[in-house]
Amino acid sequence: MWRGGNGYPATVEALIQTLKKSVAALERGRVPHLVGGGIACWARGGPLVTNDLDLMVRPDDAERTLAALLELGLREERPPEQWLLKAWDGEVQVDVIFEPTGLAMTDEVIARGDRLNVAGMWMNVMTLEDVLTTKLAALEEHSLDYEKLVQIARSLREQVDWSALRARADGSPFVRAYFALLEDLDIIAPVHERESARPRVRVA
């Protein structure tokens, strides 16, 4: 497989270059944003389980985010779904997501993102709990794919606040099945074990 100058496969190199110039354009335009999805996981040492980019913005900033990307030469796509816009940099797809499932894109969500170095460039990255909240909320009977979710959990389990995530996202049978799967695979501890591990305070 051909590899670019940074040692990445050509497809990953293209993804990274699009990421860098897209983030730089948003920062120049002072558009509040986060890098989400699979890149947010990869930035923390997880597997690269995506072939596109997710830029998370507030609803009011969606159109100017798209405009900033078009100024770079990306081509526009307006899908029928009403929660995102799209742009294409060659074969690289950029999703401008402003209403992800299970999470309102607010100033608070953007503010709690982390400033991380991704492939040599500092950028604002969505928290793992927020990334997983959106991915878990999207699970439904006709869209069930646990493979990537298990890969993310296995590689990044020490970085996730599982109790907080469970409290936020544990609302559907498909999400409960995900947590049960992680417990059976010994990726996370069962609830009763976490409860028994908590220090107990004696009251005189």
C-alpha cells in the first residue's frame, strides 16, 4: 500500500490533510467547533474507524461552516437529512453536523471539548463521552453496528467515564445491550462490581 510522507496510507493521509485545512479555515473564521466522530477517538489513541470527517458545530454556525469549506475549494452537498450538511474534498467526505442524535450542540458542549494535538496540529476535539453518546443514541433496530463501538471501548476504556456515560445514554434496549456486551467481554466492570468497589463511610 502506498504511504504518504508521514507514513500513513494514502487514504488516511488525504483524510488528515482535509482535516487540517478544514480546522484551520474554521479557526481563521472564529467558528466555534469540535472535531467529532472517529477522528476524536483516533486522536486519543483509538483505532481509525472512519473514512470521513465530522465537524460538530452549533446550528446557527452550520451555514458559515459550510461556506468556509467551500472557500477552500470543497464541493457542496445538501443531503435530505436535516441534521447535517456535507462537503467533499476530492474523495474525502466532510460532515458538518449541527444536530447529532442524542446531544444538542451548545456552547457548553463545545467548551468541554479537549485541545489535542492531532497529526501535528492542535485542534478542539469532542469528549469521548459526547462522541459515544451520539453514537449510542443512533442505534436502532434497522441500524445496529456494534463492531466499531466495541473497538473504541476496548482501546480507550481507561479514558471513558463509563458511569457518566451509562447515566446519560442507557435509555434503549440497544444501548443496554452494548453495555452488557462490554461487561461480558471484560472491557468494563459490571455495575454491581463498581458499586461494591466504592469506599463505604461509616456513620457513628
